[in-house]
Amino acid sequence: MTEITEYITNDFKAIDSQDTISTVQTFFDDLHFSHFPIIEEGIYIGSIAAEDIETFDFDKKVTDYRFTLEGFFARTTTIWLDVLEVFAKNHTNLVPVLDENNTYVGYYEIEDIMKFFHETPFLKEPGAIIIVKKPILDYSMSQITQIVESNNGKILGVFISEADASSVEVTLKISLGAMNEIIQTFRRYDYEIMSDHQEDNYINNLKERSEYLDKYLNI
């Protein structure tokens, strides 16, 4: 599989802090970036937001507005899932990339990272999605893995998709196997199943028919 660092690009040079605001406004007018990296004497000092720059004085320099720059970035060693998190947390479609010496090396675009994501086994390989929920103090990632593997399932991917002070939701992609047994084992360990499954639908249909027959017989 392609390494995520192969998606680092330098199609456009980082903006210099001494550039005028009018130059940067023109740059953003022609492109779709929400942010773009700013460098000062070759050092990354933050990213400027396209929506912010619309309110700046066109005859001033970028450095006059350095207090508005946003400091997010990824490193060349950052794994793809953490890169996605940087995109999401900062509501951006571009993330600057620095090496271990804090040298600016280029940037990631969200379209490229999503393309990479679509090539991962989590999306590419056939399987089923299960979402389980449990109180945050009670859940165990090792227990979740053990439940799947003890029922001859293989995990293709797993991540925490929701979390608050009281509970956590974990999304798993599992290679097709004994899905009903996996679901029932999760329930035995007091995990709530948040996703909908054909096995559950079958059981629910049986329950509904049973309840209907009970009502019919009691008339």
C-alpha cells in the first residue's frame, strides 16, 4: 500500500510572511484552500484562513496579522488516522507537514488523504460494520478484540467514533464470519449494539410474530 507521505505536495509554495495581503487575497481567489501555510525565513509560523483574510487591509503584510495564524500541522511521521484528526479538528482542507526538525516540507490536501483512506483495508476489504457502546469506565479495547477473535472474526479496523463523559462508542469493521455469535457475545458482556444487523432483524421479526400470535391466542 502507498505510504501517506507520498501525498505530501508542494504544488504551491508556502506564503511568505512579507507578502502583501492583496497578493494573498488574489492567491485564495484562484484556489479552493480554506487555509494556507505561512513561512518566515523558511520557518513555518502558522496557517492563514481564507475567510479571515477577506477582512484584512490589502496594503498591509501577512506578518501584520501573524496573531491570527492557526498553528496546526502534521509531521512526516504522523499516521494517516491522526492526520485525518488534524483535518477534522481544525475544519480545514489543507494541513502543513513538518519533519522531525520542524522544517516545513509541504502539505496534505483532504482529497488526497480521503483517497488514501479509501485504499485502506477498513474500507476496501469486504466485511461488516459493528458499532458497540459501553460506559467509558467499563469498556476495554482488548476485550473487544478478544470477543471478535474468539468467534473466529478478524478485525479490519477499529476506532472510537463517539465519546463523552459517560460512555464510548467503538466502530469495528470485521471480516465476514460468525456475525450473530459476535453480536450475542458483545451483549453477554453488556455492550449495547448501536448498529443494525440482519441477524437482529430476523430475531426481531420472530419476536413480533410471537407477540402477534400471543395476542391472537388470547382474544
